[in-house]
Amino acid sequence: MNQQDIDTRIQSYYGEIFDENVRLTTRSAQGPLEFARTQEIIRARVASGSVLDIGGGAGVHARALADAGFSVELIDPVPRHVEQARGVGLSAHVADARDLPFADASFDSAIMLGPLYHLATPDARLLALREAKRVVRPRGYVFAAALSRYIAFGKATLGRPVPDPYPGEWLRLAATGAPSDGMRFPAGHFHTAEELEAEVGAAGLDVLEVVGVEGPAGALLESLQNAGEQVADAALTIAKTASSLPGIRDMSAHLLAIARVPD
């Protein structure tokens, strides 16, 4: 994958095609589940302080943290996102996860909920993770999200006749996490939970845990506009129960590494 091409497509996709502002709220029943679980995971570790939201999109997570008393800065490479974040009262700037415009140890914690799955090479992802580590104080938390390879493979292959032979792009996706050809979404890489843990550790962070966010029922909710309270509550219960189970956690669309900056 050519990273320059992905970077260009990011601007087009999020700037003109896809409204990230509604993804966690009204686009499907999956969004509120992802939002609630992500906030729950973050706040179980971090109760207060300054937070850098790296690649924070339109600011849905940042706004919730700010409302809870956190001091939040948001950066994103897409000007539309920055404008949307500023529109809800956030301090937001256009910047890249690979080159953060902040001094060392400027924040108590950082959340990186988008950049890793838009970066095609391990070196690029390590650069972003090391930048997050650099700007967070020792013993501060870094939360880094990835998209599940298992879910990506299912979306690419299920619900259609099985070709013979298997397309090479399907095999590459399963074996290496490389996105399928012709995807509209500007994906750079799909992770396994074990791979995400290894990359975050290679960046010099102490990995405490890698969890699945939405759980196995998340894919169902993504197909529903409104799941109803009973189904939504059941999905949340399953997500919590399955979040740390090896293999099962990969059935979540989003994986989240919880790590700390060493002393």
C-alpha cells in the first residue's frame, strides 16, 4: 500500500464522502455501543487530567471527556473534522499522528482511536505510537485502537459465493492484514489482537491489556439502525464478558490496547 495515496484518500473520504460526526451516534446501533465501551475502558484507568486525542475526528470522544472534567486537546489531519470539533467548543488543530506539535511529557494520557488503521507499514505505525509515548508523561496512559482483521475478512468474504480459487487479496488480508483491493474506506492495515500488542510494545510502551471493544454482537448492531433497549443491553453485556478472551476479542470490530509510558 502506498501511504501517500492513503493520506490523499483520507482527505477525500472524511472530507467529502463520510460524516464521521454521526458514526458513534446515529449512523447505526453499533456506534453507541462502541462509544460507551470505549469511554468505559478509558475512564476505568484515567479519572482526571490532560488528554491528547490523536486523530480524534469530529470530537465525539473528546467532547465527552471534556464534559467529564478532563482538559482535552484534539488533533486530526482532516480540516473538516477540526472545524466540527471546534464547533462543539473543543481546542482542535490540524496535525498528523506521526509528527505531534507538542513538547515531551505534555499530557497525562493520550487516546489514539483512528490513526493506526490508516497507516500501512509497521514503521509508520511505530512512529505514531512513539510520538504518543513521547508527549505523555511517565506512567501516563496511551490507548491505541486498531481494526480487527477477523471482522475485515468476514466483511470481505461472507454472504457471497465462495470463489475457487480464493482471490489473492482475500489471502493477503487474512495472512498479513493488507486491505482488499478497491476498498472505498482508506484502510492501511487490519490487526490481530496479538499483533497490536506486539506493535505497541515495540514502541516502548508497557502493554497492560488488549481488549475487544464492541464484542461479537457488534456486527449485528452495525446492521441495525435501532436495536432496541433489550438487544443493546445484551450486546453490551456480551462485549464486556468477551473483551479479554483470546480469539473472541478479535470478534470486535475495534481492538483497544491499554498501555503506559515507562518511568
